Amino acid sequence: TFDHLFEPYTLKGVQIRNRLVVPAMGTNLGNEDGTVSQRLIDYYAARARGGFGLIVVEGVAVNPTGMCIPNEGHFWDDANIPGMRKLVDAIHAEGAKTLLQIHHAGRQTNPANIGGLQPIAPSRIACPVDNVLPREIPTEEVYRLVEDFGNAALRAKKAGFDGVDIHGAHGYLIAQFMSGHANKRTDEFGGTFEGRMRFPLLIVRSVREKCGDDFIIGFRMSYDEKVPGGRTLEESLVVAHQLEEAGVDLLDVSIMTYASTEYMSANGALPNGYNQFATEKIRSSVGIPVIAVGRITPAMGDDMLRTGKADFIAMGRGSLAEPALPAKLREGCIDEVAPCISCTQSCLGYILSDRIYASCLVNPVTGHEGEYDFTPVEAPKKVLVVGAGPAGLMAAKTAAQRGHHVVLCERSGEFGGQFRLAAVPPTKHDIAGAIRYYVTMCKKYGVDLRLNTPVDEELMRSLAPDAIVLATGSVPAMPPIEGIDNASFLSVADVLDGRVLPGAKVLIAGGGMSGVETADFLSEHFRSCTVVEMRPDIALDEEYTPRAFLMRRLAEKGVQAITSARITRFHDDGIDYEQDGEAKSARGFDNVVLAMGMRADNPLETAARAITDEVYVVGDARHAGPANKATEEGLAAGLAI
Ligand code: SF4
């Protein structure tokens, strides 16, 4: 029943309606000039409307050198206060309380984000990920930065926030000062634990002095930096106590720096609640409330509260996927909660790519909350959706949600298409939950779901649809290479769908995500795998954080990679290939698995267009690609009908 999640909490006189927190996450949904956009307001208002008790608005830069993503809010002067006030009002109007995260990236940025300036840091040591040599901050400038944080907090108070969240985690500027790994200073801000703590403690005191006692000061810290010589839990216990003494009211216990990004929560390789032990230790050593974060399920969160391991539960990616998570839990509709599948494709992946703003693969409405209209249509249509992969399921769900009469036909006996198989390799299990969610929602909205129903022109005509959505998926690509059409060769689907268990030695032709994850899966079963890829490395289409764990697992299991290799000929037991202009062979394998990409399978379009003018081709049937494109196209079709 999740009763503990729904107990109110009063902090500094602020009544928070439950224990569910949206932690600060950079979305890039603000305007390019650093002001608050309507899109940003709509995004946060949706999470407040969905029932979260406390919303920590994403980091704003306290100084022009502090930005780490292009559209980060500017908060080094008063210009953004009116926009922030609108944001606060929208959150408060929905019954949630809100803190503003105040932030400086330090060395974890690059000149493109900070107007061509050189990043600044405690010491002249580059962030291993951004790889830009920073300027060491002179002592007097450190004191000015303390004031910058205090002034930004005061602006937050003027904008109506209930408090601030000082970003001392994840390897940003404050964390750099706190870290023996990044801070090699010999002035009063370095050298010893006391020196390294001076910067955060002065910031906390400055915020308290400027904002008074009736204002929540939160502090986000990484309890373990997961870098050699970095801070670990033992020292973090002292850090937490000192922060409390300096005036912090609320601690948010996170983990990692950019140099250890694989530890961020959106990673299926990390177990649910992987920070739990540390949160509990820190909570027991301080007298202030503690927020827990890190792949925490609702049941686990409720149990952590029940057993006193934390006071609040943050669900970051969970709130991206399901803005109404608290409301649905409260109503007992847990099956209707859109789950985060830890793919990072549309959240972190988009922010790191030219798409720049965050969305969600499972719920692509995220980031577009004010744009899409789900109001039921006045004249419902008869809609036929062909194919029950993610694109078809999303199209069917969306069209039915808007009141259309939807029939979804799937030729196989199972829902999910290729996406279902993507759940099979290690650490990918959460994907199955997304398929289950789509099917649940289709049923809720009355979609007529028909498995084992191949569609042809005759069936299409007999259903007399007004609109047809073709989501017929993809089939394996077969590049014209001699010997490729060998009947003994296996497909990725043969392996992941449990049709064949290959022999002891397996050659996988193709080192994209599906080939490499198949190797990951087979090496779990003690198969010796060799992956052949024409690019210089394997798994290049896997997102950054899951890839770090995947590559480590493959190395541990001895998966061999032959890269920059062009396959010239297939044999029963292997291949001939060219590498660096040299002809080579890899033979003696028990099985060859073809993983050379997919191509669109769209056999019904001509027949469909002869039946109705309203035809949509979505997902892999349109262009074989990643699942986030499939759900976006399915959503677009469902909204367009
Ligand atoms: Fe989770 Fe993937 Fe959505 Fe990000 S894009 S919130 S990781 S499901």
C-alpha cells in the first residue's frame, strides 16, 4: 500500500505532502539564453500534478563559468527571478514544494558551454571526460564564489522557492574542492580534510546568513566518488556531520563523479537500491533528514522509510518516465506506472547529442508536456495497428486513449517485437516491464488486442479501418557477402528467443549493440564468443553509461573482438576477412550468429493505401533504428489520427 511513502513531513515549517522527491536532473528544457521556458514550467508542473511531494528544480549556474549544459539556467543576476517565480507558482499550485539546485560545474564543462571561457577548478587538473585543462581559481576568487552561491540562494528565496539544494555531488565544483582526487591546493582551501571542507562549509553559512532561518538548505553529496584516492563513505560520514553543524537541513546522498559516470543511477547494471547501505549509515550519523536515490523501486522505497534507512525517496529517471508515479501508486495502479528501463537513450543520450533536451524512451511525452493534446476526439475512427512492437503498442495506446476504436494485430504469439528480445541479455530485464506497461495501458483504453493474427490485404479490408498504422518491424539485413545464406547460421533472434543454444565456440558477425549484447548473453552461458566488427570498436551504438559496464563484463568474460574488419566470405565454421589491408581468417567455430543490422519490413503499405488515405508507417517498418525513435513515431501517429 506504500503507506510510508505517503506520510507527510514538515521541514523548517514547510509541509511536504509525501516522501517522494524529484531530484535535480539537467533537462536542458530551458531557453537558450538561460531563462525559464514554458516547456520547463510544463515539465515540472506535470510532476507536481502527478503527486510528487518535493521537486528539486535542476541546477542553475551561480556564475557564468559554472554552466555544464547549454540551456542551464542563469542565476548570477536578478534577471531570471521573474521566470523562476512563474515556475515556483506552477509547482506550488499543484501542491508540491520545491527547492532550486544552485550549481557550478567547475572543471566538468567545456568552453562551448561557458561562452568560450576556460573552465575553472581548485587545481589545474582536467576532468577526464571533458578533457579541458582548467584555470586554477585564485584564493580571493574562491571567496567571491562563496558569495555567488549565497546570492543565488537569496534570489531563489525571492523567487518563492522553499529552499535550495547546494550541488556538492557528482564531481562539480564544490565536490572538486571536497576531493583529494581533484583538489591539490596548498592554500586554506586544500591540503587537508579541513582545508578541502572550507569551501562547502563557507557556502552553507553564506546561504544561511543571506536567506535566514526560515529557508531549507539542502546539500547533495556523493558519498563515494568511485575514483582512486577520492572520497569514500568513511570520510563522507564526517562530511555529513560537518554540513549539518554548518546549517544544512536536508542531505541528498548520491554517488560518483564524471570520471565514474557508470555509477549514475540510470544503469541497469547497478542493482536496485545500490546506495541503500550508505544512505542508512549517513542517516544514522546525523540528526537531519536524508534523501535516498539510486534505482529505488516503490516497494523498496517504502521499506527503506519503514525501517528508518531514509526520510525521503528520490526517483529521478522514474519521474522522467512517469510524472504521475505518486498518484498511480496512491490509487493502487502500479501496473499503470510507466517504468524507467535504464536505457539512458532519450534522457542523458539526448542531452549529450544534438537533440539537447531530455525526453524518455518509454514515455516520449516527457519534455513536451504542454504540446500534446490527449483530449478525446469528437468523431472516433476505426483504427487498425499492425504489429505489437514498441511503435505499434504506443500508437495503439495513444489512439485509444484519445477515444478511437483500435484493433491491434500481431502475427506472433507475443507482444514487444524486437524490444522483447532486447530484455534478454544481462542487465536489460527492465525492458520487459515497459512492454507489460504498454499492454496494460492498451487494455485499459480498450484496444482490441489480437495475437497470432497475421495481416494481409483481405483482413485489412474486412476490418474497414479509417486509419492504418503499419508497425511491422524489421528483418535481419543480409549484406551481399559470399556464403552468408548458409542455412546453419543463426540470427540474434534465434539465440535471444531461446530457439537454439549455440555450441561452445561462437562467432558473432556484427559488433553493434545487438551483436555485443548477444555475446554478453552467451558468455554468461560459458560460450567462448568472438565478435567481428567493421568499425574500430564494438558496441559503439550503446549509450555511454551502460556501455562502460558492458565493456567491463565482456573483458572479464574473455569475449574477443576483431575490429576494423571487413568480412569477405562466410564459411560453415567462420569467416575470411580483411584487416589493415591484410587477408585473414577466423575459423573453427561451432556456430556463426549473424548480427549485421536490421532493415525495414514494410510489406503492407501499398495495400493499406488502397484502403484508406490515412496510413502511418512507424518504427522499424519505416526505418530500422533505436527503440526511442519507434516510441516517438508511435506516439506521433496516435496523436495525428
Ligand atoms: Fe529511463 Fe530510458 Fe526514459 Fe531515461 S530514456 S528515463 S533511462 S526509460
